[in-house]
Amino acid sequence: MPSLVRSPALSTLALVAALAAVPAHAQDKSRTEQAAAKQKLSDVHQEVQTLDKQQAATAARRDQLTAELAKQTTALSAAARALRQTDADIAAKQQQLDQLRQQRADLQQKLAGQRAAIADLLRASYALGHGSDLRLLLDNDDMDRIARALVYSQYFQQDRLQKVQQLTADLAQLQTLEEQITTEQQALQAQRDQREKQSKQLAQQRTAQQKLAAEADATYQGQAQRLAALKQDEQSLNSLVSRLQKQIDEAMREAAARAAAQQAAARKHGGKAPPPVEVGNAGANIRGNLPWPASGEVHSFGNGVLIRAPGGSEVRAVANGRVVYAGFLRGYGMLLILNHGNGWMSMYGNNEALLHNVGDAVAAGQTVGTASAPTGTNSGVYFELRQNGQPVDPRSWLKSH
């Protein structure tokens, strides 16, 4: 049986024979098509290079906008926090002013009673002897009656003197209260003027921040880029949480080592050892009972939820914890992260103002921030729970909503 395998030489001869058998016009057409295909491939390659350059420029522009947005958002947070503090100062100052006014009203009522008592004493003294001890001596021969009248007169005079002295002291106190009220009113008005300026500045900063956010959002060309950006944001958050957890673990190890050393030293010297380091226990017996951090319509987003809370409304801690991060993070705006111990963390994003700093202890239900006003579909307060660095479904831990 002849072999079916051809040698390379025979294959080459067959190819040459085949080409020789092709007419000339067919060969020209083939070369033309090949040239056209080559040109098309070159055009596509050029388009890809142009697109790559555009995407690089867009990414650079996006990074620049992100940096500007971070700066603007941080400034907005500081302004909102300052305005909130001014509101608290005004409320405290108003309370002080109200207390001073109440003290003044009470003192005025007391003074009115003192004036009436002095008037009664004057009338009684006048009725007793027409207001003159000498007249009693001249007009009356009854020595017993004169003695009694003089005692009564002395008593009335002492009582009147005491009441007049008390009245004088209270009038001086009233004058002091009036001066304090005037000072507090002036200080309160100055704070209100300051608040008016802060409010206008805050409105301007809100407008600038929203404009920057819209401009940054407009750089995404299609859903694919948005999804890629969300993935990058999620990776940034994962990296941040990982670093924070390492720092927390290291701090706990150091604290445990110090406690062990203190206990060993105490045992060596026969003293009492200090209590062991307490660790938070946020995950025990609270599943389905945690309070919601904010009020509003809830949507799933990423590893957490978005809560469309009204702008300026309070965002509260869901459990006792300590602030381990408070600042801007791309994709999450002004973000605050609480460490609850035992590997548990809670995250509160898209705040307009953060009200605590790193290291602050926060109680369950305490306000940690104020919500940014929702501006679109995927906007609102972002909330996420993690255990040992891994996201958990927050809906299963929060109360039914």
C-alpha cells in the first residue's frame, strides 16, 4: 500500500504547481484582498492604541477628579461638623440665657414681696407711734406702755433694717443678672451671625462637591467601566480593612503581653494582678437585634446596603466600639469604621460630616455622622458589617426593617 505521507519536497512542488495553475487576475485579486485585510488590521490596531490612550487619559482625569473630590468632601465634612457644633453652642447658650431670665423673674417676684413687707412695717411703725419714739415719751405718762412701745419700735426698726439690707443686696444681684443677660444675648447673636455665614459657606461647598461628584461620575463610559470601578473601590476597602485588622491584632497582642508581664510581676512580688484585658463581644446574642444606623429606603449594594436617609439626618453606631478609621475613601465618600472586638467591624459610608476621630470610643446608638443628601439611584448611607475581615449580610443582623 502506498504511503499517504508526503515529503516536504513533494508538498512544495505541489504548492508551486497549484500556484502556476491559478490565473494571473485571480492572483492580483488575492494580493488586493490581502493588502486590504492588512490595512484594516493596521487601522484596528491604531484604533486600539487611540482607545488605550483615551482610557489612560480618562483614568488620569478620574484620579485627578478623585483627589479633588477627596479634598472637597473633607472640607465639606469639616464645615458641616463646625455648623453642627455651632448649633449645639447656640442651644447651650440659649439654655443659659433662659436660666438667667428665670432667675431674674424669680428675683423680681421676691423683690416685690420684700417691698410689700417693708411697706407693711412702715405702716405698722407709723401706727404704733406716728413714726417717732420721742413723741411717745412726750405724749404718754404710762411708763409700761412707753417701754412696750419702745421695744416694739426697736423690733420694727431692726426688722425693717434687715429687710432693707436684703432688698439692697437683691437689687444688686438683679443688676448683675441684667448685665449677664445682656452679655449672653450679645454672645448668642454673634453665634447666630457666625452660623449664618457657616450655613452659606456650607451651601456653596455642597454645590461644589456635587458638581465634582457628577463630573467624576461622567468619566465612566458605559456600564463595564462602572463595574470595574466598583470592583476597584471594593478592593481598596478590602485592603484598608486588612491593614486595620493587622494593626488591631498587633495592638491586642501587645496589650495581652503587657498584661501577662504585669501579672507575672505581681505574682513575683506577692501583689494583686491587674484585671485581664477585656475584649468586645459584638457578635454574641445580637443577631437580628442590631438597630439600623439610619432611617430610609434600603437597597443592596456591594457587600452592604444603601440607606436613602435624608440629607443631614443622623447616622448612629449599631453597637459599642472604637473608631479605627475616619476619612475619605474613593467610592465610599467620608467613611467611618468602628472596631467592636472579636473580629467584628461596622462601616458607615457616604457621610456628609464625621463626628468622631480615630481612637474615640462610641456607644451603641451614638451619632457618628450625618448623611449626605441622596443624589441618584445608587446613593445614600452605606452600611457594611464584617467578621474577621469577611463581609456578612447586614440584613440578617439588623432588626426587621
